[in-house]
Amino acid sequence: MTKKFLSFVLTIACSLLLGSCENSEGLIVEDSKLDMSLFSQTYTIDDEGCCVLKGAKPITRGEVQSKVLNYGWKSIATYEVLANGKLSKEEFWKDMVGGSPTHYWFESSQQLVQYFYMDAKPAFCFRNVSWSYDATKGFILCGNDKSATVDQYQQILKLVESDGRTLMYTIQKIATISDGDNGYKPVYAMIVYKRLTDDELKKMQESYNYDLNADNSVPDNSKF
């Protein structure tokens, strides 16, 4: 009984302090146990510069329409792809200044809404973005058609329904950073999204209320 109680307290403490906790069973984020099999995989760069899990079976268009479309999705964990192609087990946004994860509402079959904090404003913002699904690659493609695929794609690795929760695991480019004399390099990461209830989506919409669609001070190429 004592061991079980201590384990429970440790899990709660990790969740409060770090947002996630690793124990003998793996990583737990917001009471959701993550799929640790994805951490043993090696991720590689394809011909278009996209970091992907080769050999992953694409999620069908039907699954995307029934499980993703019309729902809100909150980013609950982000793990960077390291130089060796493996995933870090450290939360990317922990102690990060000047950035934030992006959350989504797949409002229709052609348009989604992004929700994020913009440090430059500063404000909790939302903006409308076009999207489509490439069922042959398993890619969600967000934004301007003129943008390179690497700047639009999210490869869906898994859609998992368990204990009344639905999690979506994706791999995507999340940033571009300085690489010294070599110029710049992309940062890729696996992002775990939790599907929101209607009430949770409503609360997120109330919190992220700065409309970037009507903000002419934001360049068009920064809206995708």
C-alpha cells in the first residue's frame, strides 16, 4: 500500500512540476500514458526535407474525417528529433522563452483554426488556415499552397483511442534555428495532441481571442 501511495504521489508531482513524468511504465502526460514504441523508432529526412517515420502505414482518409475533422486538438507534449534520428524524452517547451505550442480546431474539410501565444504582441492568438490531407503519405498539409511541403506537413504517426481519450501523434517541423557558419537548420519534433471535448474547445476559444486574420500588421507569409 505504501509503495503504491508513493508511486501515486510521484506521478502527481511530476505532472504538476514538469507537465509529464517518466516512470517504469513510460511517459505520462495529463493522465495519458504515451505510446513508448514511437521513442524506439528512427526518424529520417525524405527527399522533400520532411522528417518522417518511413514504413508507417498512413491513416486512412475515412479515419481522419471521423476522428480528426470537426474536433479541437490540444498539444500536450513535444519531443525533439535528435541528430541520431531518435526522440528526446525531455519536453521541448519546458523552460522555453519566446515560443509556444500550437493547438488546432479542424473546423471544416478545408479550413482549420490555429491557437497559440505570440510573444511579439503579446497575445493569445487565433488564425484561420487552409488544410488538406494526403492519404498516400499520411500527411496533414496546413497553409499556403505556395509553401514548401516541409513547412506545411504533419505526418500522422498514430491515432489512439483509450480510456475515453483520443491522442494523435504527429511528426513535423516546428522551427528553424541558427546553425552558426552553416546558416540555419530545421527543428523537427513529435507532437502529441489530445482531442478536446466541446466544452474544452469552447474554453480554448475564449482564451485565445486575438484575431490575427484581421491584423494587418502581421505579414501574409507569417500567417501560415
